[in-house]
Amino acid sequence: MADLLSTSSAAQQRVRRLSSNAATPKDLIAGPAVVVPPKHLMAASQSHETAEGFELAHDHLVDDTGSEVSSSPSTPPVSHVTDQYAFAFDIDGVLIRGGKPIPEAVDAMKMLNGENEYGVKVPYIFVTNGGGKTEQERCLDLSRQLELEVSPGQFICGHTPMREMAEAYKTVLVVGGEGEKCRHVAEGYGFRDVVTPGDIIKDNKDTTPFRKLNDSEIKHSRARNFNEVEIEAIFVFADSRDWAGDQQIILDLLMSKNGRLGTRSETFDEGPPVFFSHNDVVWSTSHELTRIGMGALRASLEAMFSAVTGKEIQTTSFGKPQIGTFEFATRLLQQWRKDTHGINSPPNTVYFVGDTPESDIRGTNDFNREADNTWYSILVRTGVFQDGTVPKYSPKVTVDNVLDAVKHALKREHLKTLAANSGSAIE
């Protein structure tokens, strides 16, 4: 017990505990931290060990420049969290809908943090295609919504892998989101010269005939002469708030000579590459029906480019179902297991709980075919997928909600343990 207390004390010296009511994203960027509901500030909650473990694992995995370093403590601490399996959750449509918790989500988190008949704590991360916010902002939001102790290290956003491209491109256009948020996300990832559509419209108001900047946009957009600027890449970090204006600017760049606005390529193949943080055509909101998302913008842009130029444009998407997102999640889970249990491999099984067959289930199933461990797909009925439809990509199991998903996985793991002890096996 003395070793456990000293390890915990040492870890607390490195990881700050910040109130979800008072903390800001800037506070979280300052160093390893967990976000804590005020009622748990005086003493660690049941979710503290998991939140802290992933914050340190992420810190060990990625250094300040965004390159992987994969360091670990020399002696793993004593852990009460199983290393045999883990959960990865989508957020919208699984835990949250329209900014409010799905009723069963709070109980699902309690169950993972030890309030279950098996007396086990299970690690978990969050993998969302939602963009336009930093991992720190996502962490603050979810902590407040679920009244849960969590850390930024548990979050993987659709645009998280884009940080690895910061060294490849100097001047980039970042599209989507509210206000200046996506610019701040990109700069936080290390991009050196970040341009927004507002900057371009501020330089030439005739760029978008039907969009005029409001007073706040005029104030925050950065003045420069774009006749002298070459934009090397375009990143759609979040859903566009102005499809017409944003697509006009992206098309201008795609048809330009080397990303210089006001020019036209004769071959229409000299423009910068375009990257989308995800490819979800629809997503779940507070509306009773699904709403169109970034994948619809991508399809629209590709069709428009073809209609105007007669040529096809190749764009690139990150997020689910792209394999890179699942690979990054695997590296994070492996680092966590190495730090906490001294085992340099990911948990044997990862249960991915999602609401969108085309991204969550497809990505999980595709990655499972090539991963060294098992990725088990669970589809819930609280988001995009609804009863009465047949999912294009079939999950291992379909359940009503996230609490049922957790119950299913915990029971399955318990039966696996019993089967292993008796020398049999289950699927």
C-alpha cells in the first residue's frame, strides 16, 4: 500500500487537477492536467486513475513538436484498472446529443469506473470526428456535460492527426468552425502561417459577392496582400458555416497557379491539396432527423470542381473510418498499457461504440482485419442509426444505448475469463 500511495503522490505532482467550472483551454495546454467536476476536487473520483493515466501516456507518446517519443516511467505504478480490454467511444449520438447527455451515458461511465457486478475498472478513450475545437475544449465540454473527471489525453478528434503535417506546409488555409477557433487549433498544432476565409475576404470584399464580414470578423481577420501569398494546402478542420463562400474560396485556390489567389491555371492541376478532418455525410444533433456534415461538403466541392473544370479532384480525409485514426488510438492505448502495467502492446480487445455505420462501424471492422489485437464494433440506436434500417456496415452487435453496450462488453469479458479457466473459448 505504501508503494501505491507514493506512486499516486508522485503522479499528482506532475498532473494538475483543475476545476471544470474554472479551467480554460489555455490552462490545459500549460502542462499535464485532468479536468475535475467541483464536487470531486477535494478527493480523487473513481475515474481519476484512468484520466490521469491517459494524460501521462499522451504526454509520453507525443513531445512538444508533435513527434512520437514513446517514453515511459521505469517502474509502472500499481493499477486498479484492467489492461486486458478497453473502450473507445464516439461522442455525438453515443454520449451526447444536441449538447446534452444521453440519459444512459452517465451510468455507463460509472459502470466503467467500477460500479459493476464484476468489481472491475475499465480504461476508455473518446474518438470523435467532431472538429473546430481543440482536444482541451472537448475535454472541458465532456467533463461538464457528464460531470466526469477526464483529461485531454483521452481525446482523439478528426483533425488530431493533422498536427503531424504542420512541418510539411508553411502557409495554409483553414476552413470551418466558429470565429477564429480553427485558426487557434491549427496554430496550437504547430502550423506556422494560418489563413482563414475571413482574411481573404477582408483583403478583397468582392471574393464572395453574397457574404459580408460582420464587425467581429473584420476585427479579428488579419490584413495582408494575398497577391503576394502562396497557399500551400487547404485544411477543412470543422463544418463550414458558409458553404457558398468557403467553396468559392477553395475553388479559386484549386484552379489557381500554385495557390496564388487571382490566378488561373491552364491545366487546373496546379492548386494546393485539400484535407478534410472527416468524411461523415450526416451526423446526429438535437434535431429529430440527421443533419448534413463535412462529408457532404466534400462531395459538393468535388462535384463543383468537376462541373467547372471538367476534371476530377482528389481530396484526402482523416477521421473515422480512416485507418490512421485507429492507428493513433492504438498507439495511445499501447503507451497507456506500457506506462501502467509494463506491457508494451495494446489491450487485447478494444470495444468501439458508435452510432454511424459508415464511419464508426466501417472503420472499426476494417481496422480489426489488420490489427494485432481485436477491435469489436458496437452500434447504438441513439444517433445516426435508427431501427427500421439496415446498416451498410454490420457491427458485431447492435444495442439500444451506450449503457447496454458497456453491459454487453463487461459480460462478454467475464464469460471469456470463465471460458479460459475451463479451457474453452467464446467469440
